[in-house]
Amino acid sequence: MAHAHKHSHSHNKRQLWYEWLVLFVALPLLAWWWSPMRMPLLIGVALYCLWMARRKGIRRRRRFIPPTFKFWLAIRMVLVSLGIFAFSYWYDPTRFMDLPRQDMAMWLLFCLLYPLLSALPQEFIFRRYYFQRYRPLFRRVNTLLVSSVLTFGLVHLVYENWLAVALSLGGGTLFAFTYAHSGRLSWVTTEHALYGLAVFSSGLGSYFYTA
């Protein structure tokens, strides 16, 4: 009986590795290489994760949060957002705040839709789903965090520029840290949305466009 249980556990873990490799390595690389299929592949990954989350009962897990965490998170969000604007002005001053200056209506629409249609799905997949679904694959929490950051950066290869990948790795590190210490999808989505809006408002949004 013990041998059968061990064999079943090993089989399930192997299947989990296959799923992880396909969803978070193979398909993002395929989307980067095969441009006509980028959006269908990425949408397919998102739908699969949502379906599996419902099937496996992946939900919010309550945990103790130090009282000062929210305060320092708010401070960090303000400082990082200001840093994004400063970097944009230094790196590409010709595009600084080009979206709100050139098309205010489009910028306002983006501000309304980005948190719901982009930040929330990404954080659900790369934080809540990823942390709970693939925890058995990584013995240490830090290894789980690093793998989440790297796969988050990998999927941004579709934008075909180093800046998008670098910013995604930096942002992914902060998002993984926030979720690992809070377990709150709402908090990490708010952080992601704020940085994303700073990127697109400051003039760096053109580096996150793909055909």
C-alpha cells in the first residue's frame, strides 16, 4: 500500500512538472517565436489556469499580516511609481507622457480597463494559481518565488525588447514578494495595476506593444 501511494505521488508530481513546463515555458516561447499565434496561445494559457483553479478549488488563503506591512507597501508603491516616471524621462524623454498628452480619452479608458483586464488576470495566474498549484514542485518558498519571477519575465519575451523583460522581472519580484507575505490577490493586483499605469502614462507603454 505504501509503495502504491509513493508511486501515485511520484506520478502526480511528474504530471505537474509536465503541466508547468508546457504552460509556463514551452507555450510562452512558442508565442514569442510564432507571432501570429501569440494572443491565442496566451489566452489559452489563461483560460486553462482559470478552469484548473475552479476544478482544483484554488482559493484565497487567509494568513497573519504584520500591521506595518500595508504601510510599507503603500510607501513602496508610491516610490516605485515615481521612479518609473523618472526613469522614463531619463531613458526616452521624447515619449515622456505621450499617451495622456496626445489622447486623453484613450488614456482614461486604459486607466479604467487595465486593472481589470490585464493586472488581475496576470496576478491570478502568476501568483495565486502558480503559488498554490506548483508549491509541491519547489521545496523552498524562495525557489517558488524565483520561478514565478522568471516565468513572468519569460512570457514578456513576446514584446521583443530587453526593457519590457527587465521591467517585468523587476515588477515580478515585487509582486511575488507582496503575494508571498500577504496572500492577498487584491493587494498585489493593485500594486501591479499602479505600476502598469505608471509605465503607460510615463511613456514606456510603447515597449509593451506587440503585433
